[in-house]
Amino acid sequence: MNLENYLLYFILPVLTLSTILVFIRFLKGPSIADRVISFDLLVIIGLGTIAVVSILADQPTFLDIAMIVALIGFLSTVAFSYYLEKRQRND
Amino acid sequence: MIDIIIMIFCTLGALAVLLAAIGVLRMPDVYLRLSVTTKAATLGIGLILVGAAFHFSEVGVTSRIIAIIFFITVTAPVSAYLIVRASYFIKAKLWEHSIVDELNGMYDKKTHSLSSTDLPDEVASHRTDDEEEIEEIK
């Protein structure tokens, strides 16, 4: 078994399965905090998928995109939590 | 040889991410879900990125990957703290089998600042007893 087949037929399906599981929680989530948490986890799993795809395609340039996605995910999480807290205070 | 190292790192990372996903789906409470997410997912992504660093094995790519891992490791606790603080203010429910909520009544409702001086009466009385014991020991 070479590396390419292993990544393609084991690692990527595992990441896909975890994306589906987190997305179920994203749809179900009772409160809005659950949705923010699962969105954060979706961004992080996407980052791992980008890393695996960059190994598969042999393109280190994709890791720059991973860095930007990590930055945007952190920023969106901070913005969501700030919004939640401010909304509660104004009521 | 290096393929086997990459396989080991990617497998451990993918399994950690899968455990984080199962934990997010199965845990009963916002706070428990967050505790699972932050640790396991950060570990998993770090391991997958280390596998990518072994695959490319160039100085530029490795330093970039170290920068990404450092960024994730620094920002994951910060974002987790912010979410859990906001979800405590919007009164997300604790799990029904939770034993104690130590922050109950400690946050000011208007300013959202944490107070440690205005303790409830029971805690304050315990504290004075402890201080008296300490003075007796001295």
C-alpha cells in the first residue's frame, strides 16, 4: 500500500465522516453556542483536509490557504462570541 | 521509510479529529462539548500538519507549518474561553448531573465583570474559619 492510496482511501474518508458528524450537531444544536462551537470545529477539520490534499497533490502552496482559513476561523469565532455577549447585555 | 512516518502521523491525527467529532455529537452539554473540541481537534490537526512537514521536508515549508501549528495552539484556548464566557452569559444549561456551578452569582449582571470580593455568606464564613486555623497554626 503506497502513501497516496492510504491517504485517499483511509484518511480522507475519516475526515469526511467527522465532518458529517459535526454537521449533524451543527444542524441539531439546541443553543446558538453549540452552533458556534461546531462551526469552529468544521473550520479546523477543513484545515486538516487542506493539509492532506496538499500532500496528495504535492503542492506546498496549499498550506498558505490553510493559514488564512485558520485566521478567518479564529476571527469569526471571536466576532460571534462578542456579538452574543453584546446582544445579551442590550436586552 | 518516510512514507510510514507520514502514515503514522496522519492516522493518529485523523483518529483524534474523529474522536473530537464523536465527542461533539455525543456530549450532553455546551461546556463538555467545548472541552472535547478544543483539545482533541488541536492535537489532531497538529499531527496531520507534522505529517505534511515530513512529506515536503524543506525548510520553507516546515517553518510555515510550524507557524500554522503555533497559531492554532495559541488561538484555540482564546476562542474557547470567549465562546464559553458568552454561553455562560446567555445562560446555557448545565448538564443535569453536574455537581457544582462555582461561578453562580459571581458575575455582575450589568457590567459582566467577575467579582471575588462579594462572596456569598457561606463561603465567606468558611474562609474566615480557614484563616483562623492558619493563625492558630502560626
